Amino acid sequence: MTASQLSGSPGSFAELTDVLFAAQLEQTHGPWRRLFSSEPFSFREGLTHEERIALSYERLRLVNATVGSPRGLATDAVALTALHEWAGVVDAGMATIVSIHYNLFLGSLLDHDHGERDLSEYIHASRLGTFLCTELAHGNAAAQMETTATLDRLAGGFALNTPTPGAVKFMPNTGPAGGAKDALVAARLLIDGADYGVFLFLCPLSDEAGNPLPGVDVRPLPQTASSPVDHCATAFRDVRLPLSALLQGDHGRLTPEGEFISTLGSPRKRFLQSIGRVTMGKLCMSAYSLGVTRHALAVAMRHAHTRFTSGMTSGQQVPLIAHRSHHAPLLHAVATTYAATLLHRNVVQQRYRVTDANRDEYERLTAISKGWITWQARAVMTECRERCGAQGLLLANGIAGQQQANEGTITAEGDNKVIWVKAAGEMLMGGFTPKPPSEILPESRSLDDSQYLQDLLADLERMWHSRARKRLRDRASSPMARWNAAVTPALQLVDAHVHRLAGEALLTAISQVVSPQTRGLLGDLHSLFALRQIAAHSGDLLADGRMTAAQVQQLSDRVEAVIGALEPHALTLTEAFAVPDTLLNAHPMLHPDAARVSAPAAGMASHV
């Protein structure tokens, strides 16, 4: 069943699609939409955990055969994030190992000196790459990791070692599945007893059969609830590496005489430059979450239009979408997803304008956006799963499995709460200046005015900044006590900041379209997105004089009015996500024949 058959308005969502995909749906996203809708990527029922892992590696090689230039993919943020937007929908495990191979592994190799390094095996995927950074005892404190790579001048190479149980590399995909693998291992560079900080070292891990090479200890970890991947604990015992194993650049090089030179005096900065691909990884994780979120909404919205339940009149049958209790939460989710998608597009584009002067600010923006987008994905997919009732629990219907796998994105490339705490500290210590308040009095403004709503989002940002700064200045028994007093409003600041940015991205999109209908839909989505945040903090805004009491009282009515205006267009809004019909119709509850059995028996009322 297609959108036009349901809504009677074929093509009405084309302009919305152009907005969401920056008019690049066919050129940038088209190859992945077609590939992942093809039979080799269809859902397979009844596979064991090990069989799903093996299938993910088979599919990774199908992806590699589709990529025109793996080298180009790894260095193109738009192309790489586009791949992630579609991969997770069909195979979360594949999406994970695709991200590791192309971004963290191949991308890191390309970001360092590589002119004399043979990358052909990785380009052709005859050997796959993985990335070993996090250690069992050093998750978010990665700069304190203990793995060592000691220069052996006599042998002309390095000795790679795991000195303590806590230094075991935790959760990389180093199992036998997928065949031969090499790894980039983050380890301390030790030269003549001096510690020069953490760098990446290229280390062969396994042979063609997936067996660990001498000195490499690989222990499978218990199965996770997220994407099916061969997660392992990995350790090294005197593994010998050549001098070329060190990934070098301006941040750190060895001369032919074994002397270390660097343009950076700080070991921490050397480390951050070594693992710079983690920032790109945050963009990839955000893209993954957005893809599965849009897909879940597309499924839930079609289900809401084809599943029938009782109406308010005896014997009447109406689609689920007719009920406000059903469509209101879905429309809130749609508004959030539009805002999150457009925010991500902006963040990706800003990557091409990064300089040394704004690098820290950009990396903070990327981290904040990743945390918010992946958290919103969790909330939206949970809503979609519930709105699909028992059908939503079936893995074949494309929500429940992706919902669980998204938990991995919340932790991957930096645990969300930790990276937000870091961002909050930077924003309080001079890394951020709030927007000044509007000089227009709230009495003369209306909740129908999108700019007023956007100004209120900026007011919230400024309020939390002021409160957190005040607490940070208050006397306390210790620096820890001062920070503990400030961290809660500081995290509220981060949340307000990203809401304001996402709202701006959605508001800007309105000015870029011509059709009055499309402008109206985007305007209503912006209103719904902003009003939800404003309503949650209306007391603060009222107390600070940014809203009137009458406006606070009008909030719920205004939200209801916007939802009422959007409901007739609900399907159009999610069809703009461009999830292929071939993929949607493969889900049992959306199959063309499913409509014949979806209506409940006469006299029975069901909202699932």
C-alpha cells in the first residue's frame, strides 16, 4: 500500500522531502535506499545470535561492493552519514561494523600520514578494520588508559602490551566472525622510559579464518541487548609491531633515529587529535538514530491509518489516527524528528567550515547534538512501538529491534551524559554567550508568532546559564561541591541550547520553501516543537517576565489547535521521510494483505 492510496495526494510530500534531505535524496541517499530495500537485506526470522553476526559481516561486504570509492566515502561527511541513516533500519549489527570499518578505522588511517601505507586490503574489504580504544577500567577517562606500545630500538619496532586486567580493550568487534581483521589500538607511546601520551597503532589481529594471531587474546563478552555484534575483551602479550605501525602526523612523529617530535606540547591534545575520528563518529551515530527514528514513525503512521478500532458511535469503525490520544503523541514525535533531522544537516555542513579557531566549539556542538538526537530517538521509537501495540513487538515489523539497538548509540562515541557534562562545563567557563532578550514586551506578542516562540527558547537558554553561573560562584566546601551545585542547571542549559538550535533549524527551513502549504506545515511543526518545551518551563518564563499569565493559560489550547491543524496531514509528513514502499510493505503489519485482518471483530474495541 502506498501513500497515495492512503491519502489521495500523490506527490504532496515532495517539497517536504527536499527540505529534509537537502534536495539530495536521489543523488546521495538513493543508492542506500535501493540497496537496503533489496532481497539480500530483507529481515530473516529465527536466526541465532551468531548467525545474525555472520550475516552482518556478509552484508558489510555487499555494502563495500556498492561503494564507488571506500576512500572517498570515509572522507565525505555527507556521504558517510547518509549511509548510516539507512543501514540501521535493516541491520543494526551491520550498521555498527560499517561505522567502525569506514569511519573509525579507515577514516583514522586516512587522517594520518598514509602515503606509503598499503590500504588495498581495507579498500576491498578482504581484511576488515576495527578500533580498540576504550578499556575495561577506563571508559570515559580514555586519556588515562594503560595499554602500552614500547619502542624497542634494538628490534626496530614496538612491543604492544596489556599491563593490567583493567587495561583490557573492552567491547571491540574482534571475534572470529567476518574473517581477517586488523585493528587500530590506542596505546601509550613509551620511549626510553618516557611516556609521550596515547597514540594509535595498526595491529594485525586475526588470520583469514578469524583466529587470533600470536599474542592477541580475544574473549567473547556476554550478549548485549543492543545490536548483534561480536563484542569481545581483547588483550595483548608482547605483540611485536613495526615502526610503521604508529599512526603519525604533526601531533606526533618519530624521526629515523627514534626521536619523538610534535607540534603539540600537551599529551591530552595529542590524544584527542589521534582519535579525532570519534567526532565524526558522533555524527554517524546521530545519523543512525535519525534513520531508525524516521523509519519507526513511517511504520507507526501507516499502521495508524490502516488499523481500525471502535469509534464513538455503536458499531462504528475508525482508523486509529482518528483518535486524538493516538495521533497527538505521534505528531509531537514528528515535530521533534523534523527538528532533529534539520539540526543534524546543519551540523554536518558546518564540519566543512571547521578551522583551528572554531574547532572546540564545533566539537562541542557535535557532542551536544549527538546526545540530544540519540535520546530523542529513544523517546520517539518507544512511542511508536506502543502505538503499534503487540504488532510493534515483532522484530519483523522494524521497530522493537531498532529501538533496542539505539541504546548502543547513546553510549557509543562518548556516553551522552558524560559528554553533556563536559559541554556544560565549557559553556559555563566562557565557551558560550547567551542571546540577549528581545526588547519587545510579551504583552504585545502572540503564541501564534513563530519568532516569539523561538525567542522564548532563547530565554530559557539564558535563564539556565544565569542560574548555573550563580551556583558556580557561590561559596562551597570544595570544588566538587561547587560543581555538584551547578551541574543540574548546567545540564538544563545544554538541553535548552540544543532545543533552541533545533528550533532555529526548523524555522530556517520555512524560509527556504515556496509552497504556502509546505510553509504552513513546517510552521505548525515548529510551533508544536517549541510549545512543548515552553509549556514544560512556563513557570520560569512567567516568573522572569518573558510570558504573561494569559499566555501561560493559552498554551494548552494553542497546542491543541496546532495538533488539529496537522492531523489531516500526518501521513504526508511521514511519507516525506522517503522510506521505500518495498521496505515498508515487507513488514507483516503493513503488508498489502494485512488490512484484511487488521480490523477487530465486531463489538470489540481495541487501540492496538
